[in-house]
Amino acid sequence: MHKFGWPLLGLALAQVQVGAIVPPHLEAFDEMGQKVSFGALRGQWVVLFFYPHDDTPGCTRQAKEFSRLLPDFKKAGAVVYGISTQSAESHRAFKKKHGLQIPLLVDQEGKLADFFGVKRFMGMCSRDVVVIDPEGKIALFRQGVSPDTSPREVLAFLRQR
């Protein structure tokens, strides 16, 4: 059993269930080295989009669309984070090259991916989306999303709440 109560399946956890609570002590660091604590994010919607690799065509389109829609996500009461297994340096270069406005969390060891049940292959995350509600509960988990439509789909989900 994983320390948060989910059984381990190989290298990754089983898919996290909608309604499960994200522990407030779960944390990560963004591309600038700033700590992001999930406990501190309570009170707002949190969108996590896991993507395979910085600066690849699909990942770039997805990150640019999330950045373009960021004002709409803010109006919906949500913060957005991109997550992949690349280094902070890679994330900084990716953001700069494409003018991205969203913070990118560093998950080089795959701890966040494993916690949320995001599959990894050859060191890369699958393209999945997790939405956490203001109480810290998983409200949505989608695996294998489209890089082109997922930002608008997540925004539509939030607008229905």
C-alpha cells in the first residue's frame, strides 16, 4: 500500500478516483524553484495537465492554449499548472521560447504522476488532466486527452460548476 492508502501497481499507482482528497502536504516545485503546496491551493479550483515532453508539437500546442485561456480559467476561479518529467531548466526554456504564462511543475522522479495515477513510459508522462475542487477533492480525471481540445474541455467543465 502507498502511504496515502492507494495500492501500488508496478511503478505507478492505480488511477486516482474522483472524490478522493489530495493530501494538503503534497507539494512540488515550479520551473523557478517556487514551492507549490496543494494545501495552500485549497479554496480554488486547480487544473493539472500532465504532458509528455517540453517543446514537442502536441505539448506546445496544449501549453499555448492553456496559456491563451488563462484569463478565462482565472475568471472560473482556477489556477493551471503543466507537469512533465523534464528539469526546471528545460521548463524555463520551453516557457521562454513559446511565451507560456502557466507555471510548469517539475516531476523528474514521477512522484506527482505516480500519486495521481498518470502512466509513464520511457520517462514521459501520458497526456492526462486532473481537476481538483476548492475542497481539495479530485473532481475530474481524464486520461489520454487531446492536446488540441483538452484546454477548452476543462474550461467548459469548470464553467458548469
